[in-house]
Amino acid sequence: MTCRKFLSVELVAKNKPSDKHWYAYDVLFDGELIVTDSRDPEPDLARALLARGIKGRVEIRDGKTGKHRSTVNTEAAAKLPRSGPHHWALTRQL
């Protein structure tokens, strides 16, 4: 049996400024804030990690519960547009 270990980041939802707005997220990597106020955190965290030389798949965990939310391929997600629904094509919901 092979056990795969992924790097993980924490996704922290921030309070919505009003009912008309979507959530914004902060992303923590090893306790360090690497993305702030993102409305599209997957490609934003991928770009931040690639800028640090980190490639591969990253497990996204809920900052409040610690539960697994999704897994992202950093190299593929970093190429996505900065907004729009297309980023979900490269994430896998579990």
C-alpha cells in the first residue's frame, strides 16, 4: 500500500461585507499568510506557492475544521485566469 503525502494549506473564510458579496479567503502555508482577501483562492495560492518554487499537488484544508476541501495541482491552477468559474475544472472535490 502506497501512502501519498501532499503539502497542505489552510483556507480561512473571512466575513462577508454584505449579503451582496461573495466570501473572501486568506490562505496559510505552514502558519504563514501567503494570500489575503482572495475571491478565487485556488489559482492565487498556486501562484504564491510557485513563486516560492513549490510545485505539485496541494491539499486544501478548511481553516476552521481542518477537514479536507479539495486538492489542487499548482502548476495547472496557476495558469488559470484570475477570475471566473473555469478554475474548478482543475480542482478535485472530495
